[in-house]
Amino acid sequence: MTLIHDDGTAVLTTTDPRDGTTIASYPVATADDVRRTVERARDAAAWWAAQGFAGRRRILLAFKGAIARDAKDLAATIARETGKPEGDALLEVMLTLGHLDWATKNAERVLKRRKVKAGLVNYNQHATLGYEPHGVVGVIGPWNYPFYTPMGSISYALAAGNAVVFKPSELTPGTAVWVAGKWREACDRTVLQVVTGDRGTGADLVRAGVDKVAFTGSTASAKKVMAACAESLTPLVAECGGKDALIVAADADLDAAADFIAFGALGNAGQTCVGVERVYVERPVRDALVAKVVDRAGRIAVDGDAPTYGPMTLPSQADVVAAHVDDALSRGGQAVYGGPASISGRTVSPIVLVDVPEDSEAVQRETFGPTVVINAVADLDEAVARANATDYGLGAAVFTKDAHKGERLAARLHAGVVTINSVLGFAAVGALPFGGVKGSGFGRIHGADGLREFSVPKSIARQTRKAALNLLTLERSPRDMHLVERMIPMLHGKGR
């Protein structure tokens, strides 16, 4: 909630989704505040780039250590702001530090300047390719995983040599401020800074002269950010929503599939961009799978001293869940576990829907809540066709005991990442890039591609000796042109 004081200053106040108690207040940065922060980052960026890979590695490992030593406190901060159990928050910290470690230790290998082959005709050119930092990267982060998700950009941007200005969600500024404090313990330069505020603050950051923007949020919001970036041709990497499908073949281990469906669809109250929202199962095993998923949903506790997951972090998200469930049921879908009565304020108990029409909101639009649609299909071809038939393309999953079948199905799914016989397994693998296609965004974080995402390739060609053919002149000789005429079919005329 944003409050305006009598002196005109704005303050952002956060509350605990679990009980509504006030957590803390943070300033809403003005456009001038954001601009000055970016200017400080600009000065720090030059220093940071000059440290080289070895210098940055030393500081980033100190930063990682400072976070790790207080991991429990960070988890408590995340839990207060998001409402998720502290155990889930602690796992988020562990996953995030794994990526920070990978980016730090692999940046030099991926980005250092190296020789590339110039080719036979260009024998006199010594060609090299290297990567340089953009300068200042503006990161706009979400609230559902307020540490893991933005750090997927921050870690790789820092390791690549950039300074970062981070604008967190207005729901989770405390997590960002906590992380910035740990940076100051490791480094006294303003290489990583945080600006707190509302959506207007994020818009100000995009227009404050940053050299690249990393955005995570809804597809609709990404379009607005992209339009603002277009004003100054500022490059953008966008990780947007998903409507991830999971395919279950008739030969799959149904117990394993049901376990992962429950985790992927209901974990974190369904507030996961790569969570499972749709399941397509071959008809012969449909009833057995549904029964197993319902069984697991029935074991979930949403209240008491040890809830499985917390309330909706964003209060209005419960209304989206309700609308999608109502639409599914009004179109002929059935609730085999839970239903409209499962939604009580910000608390949503598990909801399992079946036989939901493919044109319904619950199938076509991101729900971002603890619901899952399970629809039967005649065969795996139909499953793939339905899985691909949305505007999204972030993640997908396949369950089958046939490894070759799993690989073939994965290759046909239009998604940035596909897991076979699990869900979210990629999230802990530092070497794997992450990002979407279609309405789920573009660009990549994590892995070598994530390091390159926050770098600018620079090619250098150095002539080492005089060329046999003097072609780079306005006075080419007839002899040299005759040789060119003969060389073209020799080099390229065979077609292989």
C-alpha cells in the first residue's frame, strides 16, 4: 500500500499475507531518485568492469558467503512478505545461491576473448571474439519468488561485469533491501543498488538511461515495458507468464506423475510461472491418474501451524482463480476436488478440474493459483497439439517410461524448457538457460546463454600479413578478379 504524506513524499507499506500485520515501510523513489541511482551505477560499472573476471569472482563469492551465513534470516524475510512457509523460502535461497555460484565460477570460461577460425580465404586475418558488459542493467522483479527469480538476472549480469539497479515488486521490497545490505558487506561500491516503489518506479527505471532491462512479470506488463524500451532502443530480456502443460503417457509411472503434478500445480499456492496448470493424459489411464492426484490434494493443509502452502500473496489473484474456476464449471467442466467453496479470502484450497473445454479461461489463460485441469486425450499426438495450443510457451513436462518417446515428445513441444519424468528439475541446474517463447517472453537467463544475455559480443580481426589477393581496394587488378571468378565455383559450387 502506498501512502502520500503531507510533505508530498510517498511511502510504501508492506503487510504479511498470512495475518495482515504491517511489516515495514519503504520510500517510493521519485524519477529523480531513480536517475541519480543509475548515475551512481554508471560510475561503479566502470570500476566493476575493470576488476576483470578474477576480481569480480572474489567479490561475488564474498557476496554469496554473506548471504549463505544468514540464509535463515533471509528465508524468514521472504516468508513474511510472500506468506509462503519458511521451509519453501529456505529452498528458494538454496536454489538461488547455486546459480550465483555457477555464474561466478563460469563467467570467464564463457565470456573471455578467444580465437575463432577465419577460414581459408582469410588466412591473413587473426580473428577473435570476446564479450563486454552492457554497463548498467535495470532489473524489475516479481513477488512470487522475490529472491530466486530476480537473482537469475542479477547474478549473471554482475558476473558478466555489469552494475545493476534492482526494482523489486511493491509487495516484496524487504527481500531486495536485505540482499542489497549483504552486497554492501562484500563490496563498498554501488555496483548493486535497490530502488523501492510502485509500478511508476519501474517505468522510471526503464527510462533512466540503463543499458539493458531484465523484466519478469505478466505478458501484458512486458508489452508496456517493451514499448518504453523502444523509445531509446534499450534491449530487453522478458520472462513472462506460462500455462504449462504436462503430458502423461499410458505407460507412465502414475504415482510419480501424480506426485509431481501435485507439487508443480499446488506448490507455492500455484504461484509459479512454470507451475503445472494443464495435464493431458491418455484416456486408458485417465481415471487412475485423477484418483491419485485427488488423493494427494486431500493431504494438503492450508491452515494450522504447518500449512503446506500459504495464502495468495497478491490479494486480487484469488479473484482470478475464482473467475477461471467458475468459467470452467459453467462450460461443462467438473470439479473432482474442491471448487468455488475452496476460495476463502486470500486462502485457496486445492482445486482439481476435469473435462474442461479447451477454449475456457482455465485452459487458455494463466491462473496462477492452486488449481489444475486434467483432460483426457485419445493419443499423444492430440496431447502435443493441445499443449501447444495457447499463447504461452514457457515450460512443459512429459511422463513416460520410454526414454526415446519422451525425447521425441519434448522436441515437439513449443516451450523454452521441457522436463521428462519430473517438473522444475531444470531450476537447480546452473548450466541450463531459462526463458520462454511466444507470449512467455524472449531472451534467456541462467547458463552460458544467461551470461551472454548480459554481454555485448565484440569481434576483432587483425591482419597479420598481406593478402594473396588484394581485394580490399578501389583499384583491384584484372588478375585478382579473374582468380575470384575461378574461386567462387571451386569453394561454393559443390553444394556440400
